[in-house]
Amino acid sequence: MDSPAASGDTRPRQVRSIGPSFAMSAVMRLIVAPGANPKVVVVFLPNSSPWLPARRPMILTDMTFMFSHDHVGITVTQEDLDATIAWYSRNLGFTVEQRFDAHGTTFVFLTAGDVRIELLAGASNPGGAPTDNILTSMDPSRLHHFCLAVTDLDAAVSRLLELDVPLIGGPMEIPDTGQRIAFVTDNVGTIIELSAPGTWISGRKAQA
């Protein structure tokens, strides 16, 4: 059976929502640029819904790598760390997936379905430039970074450098999670982590 792109059908596709109204719907979008091949295909099938196949959202591009949402990092003080873990567990049903200390900072990964939050407690530099140093930019009570899992970290970094995107950290090896990561910033200074593989993949490998 031919794909919509092969048949010349470039209309957006949407899969009907399945389950109760509070469940996320499964949406597929096909965006076709001029030419024979589609430029971007976005597939969203959240595996947290019991009515949908277990699959993670993935964005496929015409570049040499693919990416998907991985986690959100939130900075807290050491004094607030355990209380924050308890709050997310008690109020939102998160559980601790991994906890370790490195570079004077405690890292805690919380999970609920396929949603992942990273809590970072330790190093901070109140009033300092937010992206001068990855580990000293952790001012409490603000979003520190978000992470995109990529299939080829070197290709992703090379592409972003070609586009003059600032590289502020890495690529570097993280033995505790079995990853290679790098950090860039967007136009307003938001820190974006690139991870290969994603922490959800490396975590499952570590448990195998």
C-alpha cells in the first residue's frame, strides 16, 4: 500500500481520540514540502494511554538524526529536594527512577507514564549569568533545561553549529546514565540538552 506522500495525498491526517476525554489523543501529521519526499513526519502515540500502542512520540526530519521529547529539568535546593520528590509522588503519582550524585549535585529522575522530570539539587550561582556554566546555572525555582533525545549526537551538534547555535557544553560522556550529551541555548538563553541515547533508553538498558 502506497504512503500518502507516494500517492500524492498531502493532506494532514488525524487519528481519532481513543478512550475518555482526559486521555491524550493520537495524532499523526504529514507535512510535505515541494519535491517528491516529505520533509517532516510527526507521529504522536503516547504510551501512557492504555488504549494506544506502547510507542514514544518521535519527530522524523530530512536531516541525519531524529529527536523526541525526553525530560524537563527543574532546580531545587538540597533542603527542598526530598520534599519536592514527596510532592510529585503524592500529588501527581511520580516515582523515583534513578538518583545519583555527581559534581556536587544530586540528580533525581522522576517518572509517571512516559513523562520524566529531572530534579537537580546542589550547585547554584544566584544572580550569575544563566548559561555560563551548566552546573553553576542552577538557580533554585526555575526551569533549568529540557532535553531532546537524538539518534546521532555528533550529527545534531554539527548541524546546530552550522546554524550558529551556541554550544555551551559537551559533547560529553555520562557514565551513570550510559549517554553522550551536549548543551545548546535558544535565542532567549533557554538551555537545551541533546542526548544519545535518550535517558529512557539508557535507563532500560541499565536495568536489563
